Amino acid sequence: MLSISLGPLVISISQLIIFLGLGIFWGLTYLLTRQHPLQKAILDTVFKAIVVGFLVSRLAFVFTMWDAYQGNWWQLFNISDGGFIGYYGWLSGIVVLAFYARGKKAVMKNYAIAGFVGFCSMIIPNFALSIYQTGVQLPQSVVHNIQGQQVNLQNFKGKPVVINFWASWCPPCRKEMPVLQAAQKNNPNITVAFVNQGEDLHTVKAFLDEQQLDLNHVFFDQSSNVSRESGAAGLPTTLFYNSQGELVTSHMGELSHASLGYYIQAISDKK
């Protein structure tokens, strides 16, 4: 399972783990300092550390993918694309906490305890998620192409594969289609498969014509068997496989040129 539904909200497991860890860290800091006269300042520092970590991890991603933002400057602020490099954020957050707690051993100790528990609350499920992803292969459930023929996605093994689950009624799916089309054109060494969820041929063809999209490998998964097999609970979800057909990473939500390029680098480098 790569994402879960919480009522109308769909969230990726990796994002849920991060929110869980941060929530536990903040909550435990609150409990440990409830008798401290400077509790408000201590909790304000935690908030500052989270904000700084968020900004630094975004800036690290922007600098890493700088070329992808040329001509698309507004995408710098499109944080919905998931463009973050986490370890820079965590490190900067720790630096903020250490700076404000300098000379205050009791506060530093509380941060250390809360940080250790929060870290454990993330590292264990993250380890389980990585083991799960290591065992995930290209889907075995068949899809149908525009001609109505059955296609086994396992046949694309041999070079990296990107599978995008989408539907024409999904606004972020529609917005990211030109990005995926450009990636398909500019990366002939990678197969990009567009697996439509639950729509008929007429609807999909009308959408492609209306948007003037020229896509290869458009497939139909009308019963959503492939997305369920892949653990994708929401749209759009994009899966990234290496040339051995092994899942390397996934993304839920709209992709930008930068975030898609970052993921493509990940599967291109892993042979």
C-alpha cells in the first residue's frame, strides 16, 4: 500500500509517516515541558525548526533541479509537486533546536528524548515501507490499449518504466499531462504508461483530442485492478520502476517538470 484514504482525503504513506513523527515530537515536547515556565518559548522553537526545515528542504530541491525551473519560475512555489530533499530539512531543524537550546541542558535533554522517540516512530514504518517497495514489481493485472487489445505491463521490463494513474475528471491529472507528455518525448529510454482509471474509450479520446495531447502507451484499467494491485488509492498517482521492473519510488499528486525529472533521475541511475 502506497497511499490511504482518510474520508475525502488521500495521503501517501511516506507523508503520513512524516506527519506522525513530527506530531509525536511536538506532543512529547509539550508533555515533558508542561511544568517549565518557558514552555511557550520552547514550543515556539519547535514550530520554527519545522518551518525552517520545510523551507531548507524545498530550497535544496530547487537548487538541485535548478535547470528545470528555467522558464517556469512560478513552479518554485508549487510545493504540491512534492519537491523536497528531506535530510537537509531534518538537519537544519536540528540546528535550529540546538541554537535556541544552547546553555539550557534541561531543554536540550527534552528535545533529545522527544527527538529520539519521534525518530523511532518514523524509522520503523519507513523501514517496513522500504521493504514493501523492494518487493513490488510491475503490475501483473492486464490493461487494454486503445485498440481494445490486452497488454501485460510486465512486458515493458528491460528499461525504466513510469506508470501514471489518471482520469480526465481529475484536475491535477489534467494539469500534469503536458509535463508527462514532454517527459515521454525527451526520454526515449524510458517507457511512460498512462493508465486511465474507470473511463471508456470515447471519453478518453475526446479528452486527448481536446487537450491536443499526443501520448504513447495509453491504457485502460476500467475496474481499477492495476491501481489496487499497485497500492495506489488516489489520483493522480505515478509509480517509478527501474529496468528490472522493481518499484523505486512513487508520487501522489500533481507532478512538475522538476519533480518528474528528479524521479526519472532516480530510476535512470539504478540499473
